[in-house]
Amino acid sequence: MRTRTAQLLASAAAVTALLTLTGCGGGEDQTLGGIGSDTGTGSGGSTDGGAHEGTLENPAKNGGVNGNAPKDGTAFQKLPKAGTMAAAARYIGGFTDCRQVSADNGEDGPTGPNAEFDKAAGVTETGYCGRQNRTTILLYKDAKAFQTAFKAEMAKKGNGGNPDGGIVVGQDFAMGSQDADSMSALLQPQAGLLMLNCHPDFKPPSGFRKEPALVKGCVLTDYYKDH
């Protein structure tokens, strides 16, 4: 089942598929998380990330995935940190299909965020993985800038679409997918990721997390529903 593109990574016409990450079910819109409609830029790859890459077996290797996450930090500070596209893909692949990552979205894959969003959000690389490359991964250098740009994109689109969607984020990477199960899998406690939701009408059921994000008007949550 395809997730809706959130209003950025949001309506069937666009959320961010990064990443686009806001799921909006069904429909033919294949943007990432609802963010834009241009082909993603950047160069994904399947090569080893090198000295700065952590692994699932050793996530703290060289400060790689999870390497800098304090146990007593804020919700954001506890999120995984990748450093490279290879590390992000391997981490995501531990919970959902992401065996190979590529800079090419393929014939049926989602489109990545547009160049304007990339610049505002500090996106440095875009990669695609999963069946028919339906999952998009974004790397970014400034988490606050990314969240600010995501919120602005949502507002620009009128904050319509799925109020229970958004984009799945780590400290320096985001993930969006056309597959609702992939989105949900990464919000399970063992995955350690949360969804960035900037919708003004978001009201999760009791018991789900609703933690402060880095920008006012957005939250980090483990609640997601594909409408």
C-alpha cells in the first residue's frame, strides 16, 4: 500500500517523499514526503562509507550511526546519526527493505525533493532503495534548517493532506516511502527513529509520543497513520 506523500515529504499532489515522507495513502503522486516534484539530486551509492561510517553491528564505529546519541539527551539527540548514505541505508535496511541504495530512482520510483527545497533544507545527498526504489533517503547537514524547510513546505501547500503523516527522521538523515509498512516499521521502538510532523491538526491518540522538534510548530512522534 502506498503511503501518501505528506505535504512536503502532503496531499496526493505533494508531501516530501525524503524523505516526502509524510504518508498520504493511495494516489499516483510519487513525490517524496510531499516535497517538490523534481528528480532528486546528489549521488547515492552502494560503496562503503569509509572511516566515518557506523554499522548495525557496531553503530558507534568512528562516530557513525548512533555514535553520538546520549542516553539522557532530548528526543532529537537520541535519534540515530548516519554520516553517510551507506550507513543510513544499512540502518534503514535493518528494519525494512533497503538492500541496495542508488542515486537513480528508477522508472517507477518516487521523485525526490526539488532543488529549492534541497537548498533551504541543506540536503547533501538523495538515495533510493527498496522494491522498485519506493523508499527515499535524504542526508542533510543542518537538522534545524531541514525541519524549518519542511515546515515551510507544508505551510506553502496549505497544511492539507494527512494530519497523521510526516517524514521519518534521524539526526542527519530522513526517510520517506510509498510503502506504509516501511514507514511504520521505522517508528517501532527498536528502530529508534521518529516522525517529524508539522501539521497544525495533529493529535495522536493517548500513549503515543509527541516530543518537541527543533522548530516551533513541529513535533517528533512515533504515531503514524496512512490515510
